[in-house]
Amino acid sequence: MYKVENYIDGKKTSISKRFLDIFDPSTGDVIGNVVLSNKDDFLNLIKSSQKSQITWSEFTPLKRSRILSKYKELIEKNMDELAKLVSSEHGKTFDDAKGSVTRGLEVVEFACGIPHLLKGEFSQNVGKNIDSWSVRQPLGICAGVTPFNFPAMVPMWMYPISIACGNSFILKPSEKNPSCSIKLAELFSEAGLPDGVFNVVQGDKEIVDLILNAKEISSVSFVGSTPVAKYIYETASSKHKRVQALGGAKNHLVVMPDANLDQAVDGIIGAAYGSAGERCMAVSVAVAVGNIADELVENINLKAQRLKIAPWTDSEAEMGPVISKEHKLKIENYISLGVEEGAKLLLDGRNYNLQGYENGYFVGPTLFDNVSKNMTIYKDEIFGPVLSIVRVKSYEEAINLVNNHKFGNGTSIYTSDGEIARHFSTNIQIGMVGVNVPIPVPMAFHSFGGWKQSLFGDHSIHGNEGIHFYTKLKTTTSRWPKSINQGPEFVMPTN
């Protein structure tokens, strides 16, 4: 048993006496507890963030970059420990956890280039003897509310860029797996980050609401379900904060008749069942076009049955448990509903038993065929290892199916036809698109974000979008006048 507190002003601390259990998803055992912070904790947090931000904003971008470079080195040295913290509280395989830390590290690497990324623009003689230039300056205190599925990667999509831009940052991680966030904060302090620039506050909705309503906080970043993303956006923006709120997904992978079948099947298996389907970019719908459907379904069925399901401590594990007992029950209820609504259940992941881990939160790979667009399992985000096959007759029917769904996070197409691939990537109404790539997550120097009900706000996350989100633009127009006063001007200056 261990206790996870807040990390405020460079030290672990908490005032609240409320705690929540932390579970090992593989066994169902309580392995620790985490503080649920109160208003007094929050007041200390704001005081620390305000004090540190003023000093930090005066650091030169180059000095910030050097601290980030040291931080990058420390993350690399502690990669295995960070991955173990992720796996032990989330349940995902060790290799998957390590890969997620690496994808977060890439944003730290991107942020190390902040002296270049913060360069403004300059125009000489916009008017006679008048120059104009723009600069990007920090917002102040920024906050991030992050989900359980990527306790290292998603926070690192936010705070490295925000801090590099001169802001202080408050992270509110998921209470289900809070330990990794504390280790990340400790490593940042070790790298030389001044106390209070990066604070971590543990808690539940009470703390989230305090963040959303605090006048001292300038921006809120969020990743999670669509109902919560909408609530975050509406509440925080009504308080005049900048908001980027990334919501749910129902990612379709379209398989054309000319696709490389083996590659498509492997892509679908990894994207649908990796991390037990608990990814916002997981493929949950495979759209089989034309006569490829029967063979595609048969091969997915065979490969899914061979998946090695085990706890993260098994080096051969390909899929682990889901996050909680409640989430396991929710997924199993969706499977039952799919059967009731008439989908053909080929693989049933309910009541999955793993010897020695009978109390763990394991759900087996689940496969539905003949799913229609009116079924609940097609419309809702299940967030588990449940794959639906939708059969369509033509490419036109496939692209219309994807475009008409309420979510617009990610999609992919497998084809050997360049003309179809180009048409698909141009006309699909989705934020992130893959061509013969099953999980098209952009690299750190691009930006991550969906369309429609998958994103609320004007900015995607990380990349140049992140720089723009975490800074405000200031433009100065300057003239150094002659010593002779030329008198007042009463017309709009023009060229």
C-alpha cells in the first residue's frame, strides 16, 4: 500500500483527509490510495502557481530550453520506471506503456526548440518610417485535466509546451492512476525547473470545477469523453478561459477490395485490441467494402482468438485488463446490447477468466459482424476491446458512413489505389486520417485533434497549434518621430 499526494511547490503535500483507493486492474486488489484534494489544497496550488509564473516568464526562452533538454535526458533514463508506474495502475502491457511514454517524450523534444518556435514577425515600413512586429507572450497559469488511458503521454502533450512558452502549469491527472504524474513532476524539478512552475493536484470533480471557475487560470486543456469535454468547454469558456477539450471517438477503418489483406488484418487487430481498446484512436469499426468482407472477417476472427491476454508482468502479453470493475461491466453491457439489437457475435469477451487472476478486470477480444448504423454499439464509444464489422457495397457508401457519424476523431483506409486514397484523405470529414496506417496519431511537430463532437475549441493539441494555444499574440506598431511637431492627424493612416 502506498499513498499518492499532490506535488505543489516542489514537494509532496496534502491538506485534505479524503482518500480514494487505487486498484491493480490485473488482480482487483487495492494497492494504494490517492488524496482527493479540497479547497485549501487548491488555494495553496494557486498561490504557488501565481508566484512561480512571474519569475518563470522572465527566463529567456533559451534558458527554458536548456531545462527542458535536461528533463528529456532524465525521462530517457527513467523510462522503464515510468512505464512500470503506468502499467501497474492502468493494466496495459509494459511495451505499450513504454511506447506511450516515448510518444510523450517526443513533445518534450519538440518543446526544446522553443527559442525558434516563439520567434515573431517583423515588417519594415508598413507606413512611412513606421515598423510593425508581433511577439507571442505567455498566458499565465494554464491547467490540464487528463484521462486514465494515457497517464504519461497525454499530460506530456500539454505541459512541456505550455511551460516552454513561459506559463506555469497545473496538472489534474486521473484519480485512477495518479502515480506517474508525480514521478514526471519530480524529474522536472530534478532538471532544474523552479518550484511551482509545474504543480500536480489530485482529486475528483470538486477540483475540476475549482479549476474551471478560478479567475487566476487562463486556459484549460482536456482529453476525455465527449459529454465531459462539452461540459469543460462550456464552463471554462464562460469564464473567459481558452479551452481545448478533446472528446470521444468512433474510429472507422475502411478496407477496400484491392487492399493488402494481411496488412489490413494486422492493422485492425493491433488498433482494435491494443491497450484493451482504451485509446481515443482505437479502431472500433472496420468497414468492409464489397467482396473482401468474408475473408476479412474470417482472418480477424482467427487472429483475435490467438491474442495473448495476460497481466503486464507477463512479457508475452499482447492485451491486458481494462481500467476498473465498473468499466468492465459497462463494456459487457454493451456486448449484451449488441446481441439484443441483432448484431452477429463471433467472439464474446464477456466473463473472461484468466487462471490466477479471476478477480482482475479482463475482457476478452470481442468481434461483431453485420453491424448496422442504427445499433447502439455502432453509435456509442465503448472504449474497450469490441470491434464492429459493417459491410457496405461501395466506396461511396463507406465514405458517407464515416462522414455521417457524430464523432470525427480518426479514420483510416486500406487500399492499393492512389486515386481512392487521395479522394478519401481530401473528402473525409475527420481530423486525423491514415492511408494504410491503422492509428494515424500525428507526431509532436504536427498537431492532434478531431472534428465534430471529438473536439471543442479552436485549437488542436501539441505542435504549432499548442504554441498558439499557450501564448497570446501582441503586435506593436512603432514610429520614431522627428523633433518637429507635425500636428494631430484625423484620418486613418494608410500607405
